[in-house]
Amino acid sequence: MRAWHFGAGSWMLMVHGDAFLQYDTQGGPRGDDQLGSINWGMLMAMRQLGDGTLHLHAMASAEPLTIGAQGYPLLLQTGETYQGQPLHDRQHPHDLLMEVSAMYELAVAGSWGVMAYVAPVGEPAIGPVAYMHRPSALNDPFAPLAHHWTDATHITYGVLTAGVFTRQLKLEGTLFNGREPDEDRYDPDFHPLDSYGARLSLTPDPHWALAASYGHLVEPEALHPDEDQDRLGASVLHSAPLGKRGEWASALVYGANQQRPHGGSAGDWGHSVILESNLQLDGANTVFGRLEYVRKGGDELALPVPLTDQAFDVGALSFGYVREWARLGGATLGVGARGAINFVPEDLEGEYGSGTPVGLAVFVRVRPALLEGVGPGGMDAHMHH
């Protein structure tokens, strides 16, 4: 757990987040260079309310300023728009407001409980937990190429979710606005809550978390307002301690999209698979990696005619290393690098300069230190109370 915890009356408060300052260079004719900052911060507040527990979340990012509307270079990445055109080979920035939400959980009978989640900005109950919150991706600053096949709905303007749960099982149903945020990252993008989905989660023990979900998104793509989308998701997350100060966390994530034109027949499913792992060797050294496959359309990649109407199997293999270089009070300063080899089919070698274009990023990062224990007046006492 990497966060700052403190109490305020009957509230338990937690602050966490990451701030990367990175130099990112992506090779080939579609690549680019950028010096920027990927970042986010979150405030969580929790207290007893009646017979249940109230959770309040607020999350924000300065990326609209530190990355810019065009996002950061990332070969084969797609999703959303820039200046009215498909954004390609770049990852869009997060919105200024990433989450403003309230959740209430209540025990009802035996080991059963119910929950309700309301979010002007938040995350519907489809897909896996977003990549920046997965233990398997904690040190990788970049979004996966399958972001818009798996967890891009983690910033949604308008969400209502209800669920029932036990200690191991959770079933959620969700209504939300399925339209992606627009290019203006500072303003809210409210629309009707006409999309829906469901998710089933299983945590058989503290080391494993499994989930499967379905979502129907109404008009998610701004450039295709006459199309809806069905989305399937499944994930397996695993983590285990490694020695006294280490941890090995991994995830296998599947996502698939199917376009549904208004008044037409559904298209083919576009599949994706992500395998990622984070190996924290000790208190200072971490290695991480990600292997991914996605089937993307030529229009998503903004390819020229006649490639526009075709679909292509693309992928990437990335590895990285982070060294926690210094500890300043309750924060750590890390220095790291991330390299990637991308894989494109022969038909796209002319566009990307080769069949294996590469990318490299070096970065420094500031985040809260690992929570190793607190005194009598801290979190332990609060949770006991």
C-alpha cells in the first residue's frame, strides 16, 4: 500500500498518486519525441455512517497541462480524437477530473452485503481495475495498447452502480454514459446514462482476484456517432510476497469490442490480450514487463486507403526497471527506464519503417512511500476502533 494515511475525527483519510517526469522517444516515421509528465493524485475518505461505511473518492490529473491535448507518443496506441481526427500512435491525456464519487456499503444478513456507487465522474463496473491501479502495472507509466478494449472507461462522466457481495464474491450492475471524453480535458462531458453492464468478481484468497464483465456502450466514439459497441472483459490478477520487502504481482487481461452500427448488423469481434508482471525485488529495485496483442482496424490506426477497411494483428513487448533512489519524508524518488519492441504485420512495415519499431522512455518518479506500519495513533488504531 503506497499512500499517506491520517485521521480527522471519525474520518480515515488516504492520499496517494504518482508523478512521472519522462522523456519519451518512439522510433520510425510514425514516432515522435516528448518531454512531459504523466501524473495523477487521489484523495479517499472513509467513515462509519449508520450501520454501513461511506467512501468518498476524488481523483485528478495535471496531464492536460503537462502532456497536452495530443497526448504522449506511444506506437500503435489508438483511441479518442485530436483536432477532429482519430488519435493514433499517441496515448491521450487523462482529464483534469478523473473521479468524484461516493460509495456506501452495508451488511444485510450473515456474510452478505450490498453496495451503491454514485459518480459524476467515475468508473462503471465493466472491465478490470484500471491499469494505474493494478499491482502488476504499478511501475509502468504507459497505458497498454488495449486500453480501449479493456479499461478506458475508468474516466466516465456519469455512473450509477449497485451490487451484492460476500467476502469472496461480488456481483454488480451498472448504468453509465458510454461516450468517451472529448478533446477538451478541462470540462465535464455529461450525457444520458444509456449504457449498461455487469461484472462478476471472485477473490478466493488474498492472492487471487478474478473478474468477468459485459458492457453495452452507446455511441462511445465521437467520430462514429451512429455506432454502439459491445465489450467483453475477463481478468486474472495474482500477487504474492517475495522475501521481506518484495512482491511479485501479475495479471492476465482479456478484452474484446464489437461494433454495432445503428440499423445494421454487428461487426466482427476485435480481441486483445495483456500479460503483465511487476517484480519488486526489495525495497529499492523493481523490474516490470508487459506482453500484449490487439486486433486493430485500419481506420483506428488512421491508415491510408486501401488499408483503412482492413484489420491488423499488432502487439508489443516492453520491459522496464525502477530504482528507488532516495526517500524524502513520506515520499520516494525513483529513477527508471522503459523499452518496447512493437510488432506490425508486413502490410504496415511501410507505415512504421520496419516490422519491429521500438520505443524508449526514461523517467524520474515521485510517489508516497510503501506503508510499512504506523504507530498507536495511526491507521492500526483507527481500523481497530
